[in-house]
Amino acid sequence: MAAVRTATMMTAMTGGPHRPENQNPSPRFCVSKPSWIVRTESNVWKEERRKPYPPCVVCGGSGKVNCHQCRGRGRTNNSDLAMLPKGEWPKWCKTCGGSGLGYCSRCLGNGEYRDLMGFRFMHAEPDRRKSPSQAHPQER
């Protein structure tokens, strides 16, 4: 009742129904909520991702390996079967999100060859035996 009375008072004071201020709306695309507007470009050169040289020995340069939790299937129930039994729904792996892939632990996902971390002594040349006097020269 109060809303009707307010509307009738507004029309009586202004001399008619309320009109929007902008009579000629612009032909732009208007969005009521904040959002991103993405424009696509044509004839853009698409670069192919080259595998690094030398590639990682674990993932072969892709940076991805099979998920260790689901063994690359993407689901955790009956992961040993190719197809689920009839009437059973998949329970997606929470580690890989159902993709069946995970980052390589050796190259950390970039595909480049990396030596084992923390084991540099394996590749070092054998040290020559030094006498204690040669190992720590005395200051004069």
C-alpha cells in the first residue's frame, strides 16, 4: 500500500512517470555484474612447445608422470580395472583431480634434465690423498 502511494506521489510531482536520464543508450555491450571481457585475436602465431634437451630421464621431457595414488586412472575405486562394474560410479582421485597425471618429482614439471639433488659426491672426481700439512697450510 505504501509503495503504491509513493509511486502515485512521484508521478503527481514530476508530471508523469519517471523516465530514464539516458534516452539514447550507447551501442556498447553492457554488463551488469563485474566480469572479464576477453577479446580473441586472429592470425596469432602459435608457438609449439619444444621438448628440452637433454630431457628428464623420468618423464621423458613432458614434465608429467602417472599419478602415484590412482596409478594414472584418475579414480580411486577399482583402479586395477579398465572399466568400472555396472552400476558403480567413479570416485575421483583427490591428488590429481581425476586427470591421472602428476608433476615429475625429478624435474619438478619443467622437463629439463636435473641431477639427483644432494648426491653430488657421486659425480665428483676422487680426491687425492693429502697429507695433513698440505690440507691446512699454516699462516705465517
